Amino acid sequence: MSAPAFRRTLVTALKAAGAQLKRGLGRVSFSSKGSGRANVVTPVDYAAERMILDEIGRRFPRHDFLAEERGGRSTGSDYLWVIDPLDGTLNFAHGLPLSCVSIGLVERGRAILGGVYDPFRGELFLAEAGRGASLNGRRMAVSRVQRLSGALLVTGFPYDRDKRAALYAGIARDFLRLAQDLRRSGSAALDLAWVAAGRFDGFWEFRLSPWDVAAGRLLVEEAGGRVSDFSGRPWGSDPSVWGRQTLASNGRVQAAMVGVLKTRAGR
């Protein structure tokens, strides 16, 4: 298989779906998906995902996929496209331009290509295994912050936040005491891309899905950072479980973040 062909397909799909997001912002209704009041879907989610799958299907009809809205196709192909057509849907539904398209390509359990496209800022984040990561064609790298006390962190809260608010707030409180400051964007894929770009020094979140993290994980690692679970263990080769515990950082503050998360998450 041709790496340039994969990359062209990825970029074409990202930009086509991104144009759909840009046209739809502030113009669509939304409905609940039934797993928490913050878990919503819009017609743009479905339309953008259809565009992505059509583009991939034209070029690589035998490849498998795992997509947020349509689910998956598993035929035993060596290649799996992991797709989030609109990450940050609740932001988007409220007219807040903090959303993106995220697509990762996995070969036999190993992420080999990933892209996150923010159409509202015109920012295209790309990574290829072993070849680094870029933002709009320029090489990017994680930050050089050495200590948690100088780190700007970002997090998100899962859809069960109403039931586990004390746990999530407790961890946030611990990091507020230790870090320079803390942010919350509402888009995990953007959070990971921004760690890769050095804008954030660390990110953590519980209970994400593979489509939230498949591209962003590769962005962080190819930009020189680290991605692990809350105990510091690297993720395995099964994409279906990626994201259950997501800790990403510049690598320099990873151990300190593990120290907080391992203690709290194990209670």
C-alpha cells in the first residue's frame, strides 16, 4: 500500500468534512444520544461522517472502519480507519467554534497515520508513524516545560459526570493546586493536537472512545510526547479499547501527572 495515497485520502476526507462543519455551525438542531445529557448529535455529524466514509470507500474499498455514528466494519483487513466526523459536538451545537474532524489509520493494531482538522482556525494537524508531526506543513513539537508547577493542563469530563462529579472534581482540584493552570475545551481531539503543538503541556480524561484519540495519540507521540493510561502504561494493540484512560503530555510532566491520577483513579 502507498503511504502518499493514504495521506492524500486522509487530507481530502478531513477537509471535505471540515467544510461541512464550517457551513453548519450555528444553523443546526441537535438531539440527545441517550448516554448523558451532554452526549448529543447533529445532522452535521452524520453528513460529515458519510462524506469521510465515501471518500475512503472510493479509494480503499476493502479497508475496515470504526466510526462514531455508523459503528464499524470488521472484515479482517490489515487497515482500519478510526473516524470522528465532529469532535466537540456540544460546542458545535451551541454555536461555539471549538470542534474538529479527527481520522486515524491503524495497520494491524499500530497507528500509522493521523489527522485532526480545525476548520474554524484553518489548522491541519498531521502525523505519520516514524516521520514526525506537522501543523499546516510545519514541523511541530511538544513543549519543553519541565515541572508540573509550570504546566498548563487541559482536561475533559465524561458523560457520567453527574454520577462521578466528586471524583472528576477532586482530580481537577489536585491539579489546580499543583499546576500553573487548567483549561477545559470540550474537544479531546483538539486537546491532544494542542499538546502535540506545545500549547498545552498535559491532558487527561476518563472514558474516551477510540475515535476521540486515534489520531491525537499519534500526533502527540510523533511530536515527542507520551501517551499512556493513568498508571503510565502504554496502550495496547487493540484500537477498540483506546481512550478508556487517556494521559498525554510532553513527556517531562508525565510522571508527576501519573502520581496524581494513579492515586485518585484507584480509589
